[in-house]
Amino acid sequence: MRIWIENIVGSIVGVMSFCLYCINTIFWSLPIFALSVFKLIPFASSRKFITILLDFCAASWVSVNTVIQKILSPMKITVTGDLNLSKKDWYLVISNHQSWVDIVVLQRVFNGKIPFLKFFLKEQLRYVPILGLTWWALDFPFMKRYTKSFLAKNPHLKGKDLATTREACEKFKYKPVSVMNFIEGTRYTDKKHENQNSKYTGLLKPKSGGIGFVFTVMGEQLHKVIDVTIYYPQQIPTFWHFLSGRIRNVSMHIDVHEITQDIIGDYSTDKEYKKRLHSWINGIWTQKQETLLQLKLQSESQT
């Protein structure tokens, strides 16, 4: 009987949360759509001003979402590590990826503390109703990656993905930004971990291509790398778990790394740089599995 009541209450909360998030998204999308028209003005100063207004709307959207979360689906986020962050710096933000809830957690923790997070998105997401146009207006980079087999059949497209990244990141030179990349490339599952034969406990193998292109295009401009480790004590949640208020606790640890010259290079042509960057990322991932274990032990000791 108790479980049945909890499921009913969770369903009601989930539907209410979903409706409120939709209303909030539509509400802030309208001024974003209106302001995006002015981005067509061919003057850097006006574009910078419009970008500031657009990011303000996006940050306000996150702030209202956070209020909805605290009322309908309160979850305690415990953050440890380096919290000495600034809205005036250019950051590359990387994180392990377990659930769509990761995005909500990252937005909530970093909103107002660093420049608004700009996620690298798959090209297909450009066509998502409302959100696709919103992401475009906010200068989220849309990535179209080509496989080696595809490039072998279409050699004229070689280098096109880097050119696309360069074009997307060109907009980030005039105002501090936080570029977000999940370098595992997909959400974690035990099945994917087994298929990859990943040597990292609780993590998929990291991929260096995405941030390699970012360092190639923006390496001299970026100031620091924010390395985030997210851990869910109960289980890896679905988005419905989040909506229905079933996530009680989330643990997050933040490490900040300086961007040195040895991790800046040309990812598209320099093979030695590729090896060096891959080694650097593997070192971070080795430490991340240790951090995940520590977060798990801390969580268990508190229960």
C-alpha cells in the first residue's frame, strides 16, 4: 500500500514538474528568439551585447528551473574540491556522463559561478522543436563527426568537422565562455562498459577528439579545465526519477587543471600531439575512478 501511494505521489509530482519546466522553457525561449534576430547585425560590439542578454535569459531559465526543483523534487547536491571559480575566465568543462540528469546538476551547480555552460551537441539535435532553435541562438556548438570509413568514401569532407568546430568556437573569442564536453561520448551503462572492455571502474573510455579540436581552435584562449566527477549514491537515475522527486542525494567533486602548452596543439595533423593529449586524458580518467570510489565511500559512511 505504501509503495502504491508513493508511486501515485511520484507520478503527480513528475507531471507537475514536467509541465512547469515546459512553461519555463517556452517563457524564456520567446525573448531568446526575439533577441537572436539582432545577432544578424554585422558589428562585433552589438553581437557581444546581444550575447550578454541571451546568456542572461538562459541563466534565468536555469535559476527558475532550480526553484522548481527545490519545491517539487528537492535533491541535495554535495560539492567538494576546488570551488575557486570566476565568471571572467574561459573554461573547458569535462565530466563523466551517466544520465540526462547530469546536465541539470551541472547547470544548477555552476549557474552564476562561471560563464553559462555551452554544450557540444550532435548535429541532429539542431532540429529538436523549440530547444534546437534556442541552442542555436545561444551559440551551442553543433558537431557533425565523420567516421574513418565514411571519410574514406568521401575524402572531400576530410577536415570538415574541424572547420565546423572552428566556426562554432569562433563566436567564443569575445566573451568569457564555459565549453562543456562529455568526453566519454555517451552515457555510462554496465553493458557499454563491458563492450568497451574499459579499464576504468565505473567509467567508459574517454575520447580525445572533441576536446582535441577545442584545444586546436581555442587552446590559447582557454584559461583552465574544470574536471567534474558526478556520483549518484542510490542508482544511476533516469530523467523520470528526477522529475518525480526520487533523487535525494548527488555527490560532485571538482578538480581544476591549468592549461599548459603541452596540451595545446593541432589535433588534425600532429600525431605526437594526439598521443600526448590522449595520455593526459587517460591520467585524468585514472584519477577520476579513484575520485568516484572516494565519493562512494563517503556516501556509504553517511548512511
